[in-house]
Amino acid sequence: TYVHREVVGLSLHPSFHASYKPGTRVEVEFVFPRTPMRIFHTGIHASSQLPPALLYPALPIPQMPPRIPDFAPRSAQVSSNPQQRRAVLAILQGTSRPVPYLLFGPPGTGKTTTLVEAAAQCVLSPELAQAGLHVLLCAPTNAAA
């Protein structure tokens, strides 16, 4: 099973293939599980109980990472996608520090690829390594990690 933009590929049980007659119309229904959204909402509610300075530290931030003028993408997809490339560069340059970076969008739009590229660039950049940069990635499920 995969999703890429507007194309969805499904893996079906072998019994479906055995009984399916080519040309027969099949209706597929996708059901969004409520549990992830409930967990997200719980996290948002819990964050309102935290001191604001924990989520949004006061400026200026000491030891800002060095400015990275550009980078050589490791992923061909990021290399050919201007939006993904801009997102990675913004993370590398720290343009929104100290506010956390959020990547969002519908399935198949390259969020995971962009995040992996940004993390790899952060870890592999000598300039950022010298600045003492650390990377923490979190995911709502084990499958996402």
C-alpha cells in the first residue's frame, strides 16, 4: 500500500484476486482512525499547561548555528522539488529559531523525505556539528518512526 499525491496503490488479500472478475466495479472506503487525532489534541491541550518559555524561548538565542548558504541534497526528490528544498534550507539556516519546525500536509506530499533530508543534513554538516547541534525526531506511532 502506498500513497503518492493523488495515486493510491493497494495491496489486497489473495482471496480478493482469486474472486475478482476484471472490469467489475469495486468501491473502496478509507476510514481515518480517530486515535491519532485524539492523541494530537491531548498533546496540544497538555502543552497549554507548560510555561510559555519552554515552547517559545525568549530571544535572542545564544549560540545560533552558523548560516548555511546552500546544501547538496542527498535525495533526488528533494533536489528536484523546490518546496522541499526550501523547507530543508530553512531548517538548516535556523530561520524560525527558537520556534519548533512543523511539517504538515496530506499523504504522499514528501513530508517524510523532507524530514529525513533535513535530519541527515543537520547530522552530516561539519558547521552544525561544531556548533553542537543535536537532532531529536518524534513520531506518533512506531510505524512512523
